[in-house]
Amino acid sequence: MIPVTSFAGKTVAVFGLGGSGLASCHALKAGGAEVIAADDNADNVARAAQAGVTTADLRTVSWVNFAALILTPGAPLTHPAPHWSVLKAREAGVEVIGDVELFCRERRRHAPNAPFVAITGTNGKSTTTALIAHLMKVAGYDTQMGGNIGTAILSLEPPRMGRVHVVEMSSYQIDLTPSLDPSVGILINISEDHIDRHGTLEHYAAVKERLVAGVQQGGAAIVGVDDIWCRNIADRLDRAGNRVVRISVKNPRPDGLYVEHETIVRAQGAARSEIARLGGIGSLRGLHNAQNAACASACALAMDVASDVLQNGLRSFPGRAPRMEQVGRRGHVLFVNDSKGTNADAAAHALSSFADIYWIAGGKPKAGGITGLTEYFPRIRKAYLIGEAAAEFSGTLGAHVPHEMSGTLEVAISSAARDAEVSGLSEAVVLLSPACASFDQYRNFERRGTAFRDIVLALPGVTRVV
């Protein structure tokens, strides 16, 4: 745990009592603060009270003595409308921040030079975070990984020299971290997502930009420049005098890192040098994973990791479930879990990685649907549509891709496995990459991925891929 001493002797309101909210309560109390917490879910309130947290209805208590509101990232800060607790805080002149902001304040107070890597992007941030943490461990660092990847940041060990914190950050978390100041900041990419929570793509991109704009003096801002939003951000950082490392997997660069023929290359003026090779690394297959690996490699270089250690770390990376997780095989059929492919851009990465695909798609639809995936339709032998988006996706696929309305994940897996098995293809891939959120049928993409894994491994004759 990281005791939060910056609010010692003060009273703090906490809204949201899931994992990060409870961790914030305990960390604040350990640092000497008085905590009053709430949640819209009565079960969460009861669980927190049982854990020794003081709870109250924040709608009815006085806000005069509150020094801050620690808000769960799940509650809207701005769009479509601020959460009621945010309105109460603003009315009382109380700052609204999140748990990563508490971490940043503790780091500045106690270990301002301790290495802190923060990662964001529309797609690939969990894989990049896990890969960086793996590389740091291989390099001998005491590595603490948390944030949006699943472990509450305040439940990690405190910052100190020789210990690196590798933290995945969503746009919601960045919004609640006004003094975000990593020693290495990574922005992988930006595409349309979460507009319901940010109002416009411009605002969404501006929030993402803050992570790399806040990098400490002497630190590194690593930016993937294969989309226009990130290219413009990198240029602005350059003009502001920041140290920027540009990453591309589409074009050679005159500076920064790029990927060519499955090799990560560093360009420095006229000089070119091979950094690492990605060929044959199953956990990093596909152009999207090349981007993740190049960003992670740039981070390792910024942390002075030797090239042979970097190469060994890339080769030993086990991958990150449920992102392109090879779950099982039955004969010539490979089952791949890409449940984290929750929008069309993410699904494109998976579809580009295989030639003969039996595609399971659908769920709670997002803006744009799958209209941007037409270039990958020739790779899809058949699609199996599930959830709320099934009818919309069927209309887009039309006569271009054979498909069926499977309805549920279990039916889709059974049908896809049957069709792939009788196809006669040398390697048929049953791919779950839904291009949708999970909320219509599953609580989150992890649950959906777990369900896929369990159903596949229960099929007769399937052997687990290890």
C-alpha cells in the first residue's frame, strides 16, 4: 500500500467503492486523513463499511470541511453530464481528483526521481503496459504494475529509486490527474472512442495529450505518429521543447523508432541501427503488436536497458489475455481470444493478423460499427454475430461475407468451430474480436474473454496452447 500523507489531518470525500475506491480509502486513512465514502451501489457501501470505512450519503452531509473529492473514473466528470458528487464538490469549491493524482503527489513528496512510466492510447495500452512491466523485470527492476490494467495504483508498493511503477491510464483517469508527471509518458495512438464521456474527439485527444505533455524535465515523451492526432501532438510537444520519441510501424522515419521487415530500427539523423527483431514472437504478431513493441522498446531504451536484455525480454513475453490470446487448438483450428477488441480499430488489428478467419463479432455497438473494416472482409470465411449489434453488423456484411445470427457466444463458438473444422484449411482461426463493448451480455471484456476461454477449452479434442 502507498500511504497518502498529502491529506494528513484533513477530511476527504471518496465516491466510488470498487477496487480503486476502497484502496484509496485505506491509503488515505493510512496517511492520516479522515475519509467519508459513498457509492450509488448499496452493496459496495456495505462492503466498504464492513472493511472499516466510514460511509455516509454525500448528498446530505456538509461539504464545508472536505479537502478533496476522490472520484472513481467510472463516474462522469464532464459528459454527458457531471456526476452529482462532482456538482456538490464544485458548489463547495472542493477539488475533484482521482487515485493516480494521489500517487503523483506522494511520489513528488517522497521520491520525485523514482521511475514512473505512464501509458495511454485508444488501443494497445494494456498489452504495452504488460510488455513494459515484463521488460523492466527482465532488466532487474523492482516492478510495480497497475492502474487501468486492473490493480489499483495505491495498493502497490511506494515509489523509491530502483523501483519502477508502470501504470496504464484511461482517458477518464487522466482527466482526474491534473499534475500527472511521469518520467516516461507513452501515447500509442488515438482513434474515435469514448465520445459519450468526452463530448468530442477533439476533447478526447486533448485529454490524452496531457499524459505526454506532463512528462518531467529530462524525461521522454514517446508518441506513436501513425495517426493525424498523435502526429500533431508530437509536433506541439517538440515546439514546446519536450524530448519526443516518435514511433511508426507504417513508414521509415528520419528520427525515432520504426518497424521494417519485423525489425525495430532506431533512426538518429543519417544513422540507422537495429534495436530488436520481432519475427517468430507469437505473442507480438501483427502490425498492432509491432506498434506496442516499438513503444515498449523506446521506453526500455529511455530506461537504459541493454539491447540484448531488450531482445530477450521481447522473446520471453507471454502475451496479455484477453488480447490476441491463443487459447487452444483442435487439429488445424486455432482459437484466439481478442475480447479486448472493443471497437473497430482494435478488431482491425486482429483481423489483419490472420488469413482464414471464422469471426465472432458483436455486443453493445459503438459509433461507426464495422463500416471501417471492409478491407479485411476477404480474410473472413464466415462471421458469427452476437448481442445487440448483430442486426447492424449483418447489414454491413451483407452479401460480402457469409454470416449467421448466432445470438450468444456459446452458439457462435460451437458453429465457428464446426465450420472451421470441416473447411480443409491448413490453419483456420476462430477469432473472438467483437468490435463492440461487452455490456449487453457481460459485465466487462474480461468476463467475456473468460467465457470464451472456458467454452473453447470445454470443447471435445481441444488442447490448451501453452
